[in-house]
Amino acid sequence: MTRSVIAPTPDSPASQAVGLDLDGTLTQPGPWLGGRIGLPQPGAIDALRTLARCRAVFVYTARASVWLPEIADWVTWYSGLEAFVDPSPGRAYYTAVGGPILVTNTKLGAAAYVDDRAIHHAGDWTDTLDAVSRAIGLDHVGVLAAA
């Protein structure tokens, strides 16, 4: 496996950020209905602090905007780092390297995403479709045959 390092460059604002999913990634898995936010996963807060020292970090979630202030408070409470709710609904990138943690329900451009529901795509759609099919409980061959 080849590893590449995406250096932050001014001509590529997406290269400066790391996006961290909230539910099931930063937090322990569990229901979040009614705005409940779980406890941090072991190691998650240390990882967030480490990343925030060298990259712009944003926490993204599928939750509605009404819950974002509570999430920003949660990030600040557990990490000790300043966090704020994204005031720009049209934002495409977050580039405040070493700055406060952005909380958003938009998946912004980034050098990397950390998400418990992600499937890595390495350029081969056959492998990717196999992984997605397994993740959602489908028989890949049956899906392709029906298409």
C-alpha cells in the first residue's frame, strides 16, 4: 500500500483540513435522538487535540443545525479547545490551521476524513462496490446482475 502525505498548501485550501465525524467516531456509538451526545471514544479527544495542532479541524455531523451549538459546547468541554458553530452555510473549506474547531453539518473539502461509516475508495470501483455491498448487506454479484 502506498501512503501519501498531503501537505497543506495555500493553493489547495482542502489540503489544510481534517474532518472528524461526531457520532460513532468522536463519540461512543449509541442513539442520539433528542440531541443526546455520547461520551468520547477512548483516544478520540487526544487525537483531536493532536490534529488541531497541525491542521484545521472541523467536526461534521448529519444532525440538524439546531444541535450544532450543543456539539460545539461538547467539543470545548471535553477537549479544552475553542469550538464554534459554522456561521457560513455556503462554506466549502476551513483553513484555520491551529485555530478553533469548526462544527458544521456540511462535509467540507479536506485532506482526510475520519468517519465510522466510510468506505475507502482507492481507484478500483470493483473493490469499492464489494466493500459497499458488504457494508449494506447486499450480494454484490446479484446487484450487478440485476443492473
